[in-house]
Amino acid sequence: MIVIPDIFESFMSRDPERNIHYNEIGEESLQWTIKTCGYNEREADRMRRGDFAYFAAVTVPDSNKQGLRIVADWLNWVFVFDDQLDDGPLGVLEDEARHYIDCTLAMLEESTVDRNAVQPIQWVLRDIWNRVQLDSRCTLGAKQRWLEHMKEYLRALRSSIGFLPSANLEDTIDGYFEYRFHSIGVLVLFTWVEYACALDLPNEVFEDKALKKLERIGVEIQMLANDSVSYHREKDQDCPHNIIHLFRHHGLSEQAAYDRAQVMLRERYREWYLALADLPIWGEAIDKQVHRYIKGIQDVASANAHWSFRTERYFGKDRGEIRRTRMLVTGQIDWLAPIMLPNTHATIQEKTSVTSCAEDAELNTGSVVRVDEVWRWWGASALILASLLASLALSDRSWLW
């Protein structure tokens, strides 16, 4: 029996506010994503049970329908995009994973993109970016910040490929926090707050040291919370992109690793209020918007925490009981299987022809790997290995010891 951290302490203890358009816009976003990506019935069911629109509705509780729709569409995109790297064959096919990321990055940098030249999962992101660029309510600064944070997210994902723990715990955690700060994608969500709430803040506000520290703390709170709720579904994969895994790699027990994460969360709540005290005063008009943005940082963290126990992604049918007790019975927790790209377009580069991606000299552009083919190869290999192990075990059990 393991007790996970309490992720609802300090300002996270307040009840979440939910956007009044959640049901209507959530369904619109879901149906558009299913249609655009060509998801089959099983994948569509997983999307619905993931309930990413709830995450969006608590992230921007006072947004209009248009703003909520953009955030919901992006969240429906980002979890599926990221799942390909964590749970699918791209988790081990490092060159193909880099190419998958590079093509998406290149697509964002192009002035125009032909829908038929990219994968559907890529087009979802491009369509979102097209809508933001055409939205006159969104300031130029907000657009630039969104694009920069998206690029940072993709580059951090790329740099995380092949990440391994260092020789000592301190260096390992420092290295993890360095790339995970961007690869978790939370900074993009902060720009969605700026967009959806129609904030018009000067660039100098975002350069302020105190505000930057608040953003960093907000990201780190979600890193620690997310790693705490997701570790149980990742540990069998020996995934290094989780702080609980890294603590255990350096000798901590599973409970001790969760306890260390709890301590780190509480440290960040204290740092949050100290950073607030250092925030400058710009005057009523700007201060009002700055504090709405700061509330948005808290709203994103609150959305992540509350959604984690609403979705079936982490705890399935057990989510209510685990939310109440924080207790896990190792190996007996239900959770929602990841969403893999449909076979009709599940290729790494089959439909990608963005020029800057195709000219990437670092990669073998002749390598086209179908996800379904890789899974079949893994399945066959697993059967052969199981048969071999069974034969060895029957003939001579001493090799096991």
C-alpha cells in the first residue's frame, strides 16, 4: 500500500471554477478532433473518457466560447501527440521520434501549409495556430509568446530523447528539471490564459523576474503533481521522465520517493508567496491584468490536479476512491490505455512534405515506420522470447537464480 502526495494543499485547496460553456464546447471540440484525426470508435471512446475539455474549462473558467474551444482543441491534440512518444514505438525508436517532432516544428514555422501534405494529428495543431493568427483579439505579443513556447516544448521533447540519470541524485534532478520545465507544455497553457482572457499586457511584464519566478513555480508544481499521479502507470515501462522513477533509481523506496515529492511541493507553495511579495506595481490598468494572469497560473495548476481525478487516464474506475484516500495498491490500479494514431495514417513521415523537415540532414529520411507494423513485430518477438524462457525454465530452473 502506497500513499501518494496530497496535491490539493495551499492555494490548490480551493474549489475549481468551471467554464459555463464546458458541455457545449467540449462536445464540439471532441467531435472535430475525432473527425479530423479519423479516430475509430475505440479511440473516440478513449478521447471521451480522457475528458480533456474539463481541463480546458477549469484552465479558463471565464473565457468565451471561442477561447475555450481553442484551449480544448489544443489539449485534445497535445495528449495524443505526447502519447506517441511515451507509450508507442516512438518511445524506443529514437531517430523516428526526433523526426516526428522535427516535422511538427517545421510545420509551425512555415507561412502556409497544405493540409494534404501533413498527418492529421499535425493538421490539428496547424489549424489551431491558423485560427489564433487570424484572431484580432489576440495581441501580437501573445501570438509570439505562444509560438515561442510551442517551439520550446517541441525542442525540449527532442532533447529529452535518450535522457538518462546522472551518477548522483542532485545532478539527475537538476537535469530533469531543466528539460522538463519546457517539455511538460505548461508554459503554452499560460499563453492560452493570456489569449482566452483577452489580456493585453506589455512585453516588459513578462520580463519581470518575480513574474518569471511565479511561472517557474507554477510549472514545477504541475511537474511534481503530474509525476505523482502518473508514475504507477509508467513504472513498468522504466520511463525516466518522472521524478518518482528518478528518486527510486537513486535508491529511495517508492513511498520515500512520493514523500520527497510532497516535501518539494510544499517548498514551492512557500516560494510562491515569497515571489508574490517581490512583484512590482505597474498601475491599476496593468495590475488588474497581471493579477488575472497570475490567477491563471493557479487555475492551470488547479485544472491539472482536479482533472487528474476526473479523467480515467490515471486511475480509471478507482479515481474517486484514490482521490479520497490517496492510497494505491501496487499493480491493482485501473487506468485508461493511451491513444495511438489510427492505422490509416500511423506513419512517421508518410504524408509529411514540409520542406524544412524533408531537408533535415541529421536524420535518415528514407526510414518510414508504420506503428501497426512495429507493434506486430514486438508481439511476435515477445511470443518467441516467452517460448524460449519457458523451455529454459523447464529444462533447468537453476539459471533463474
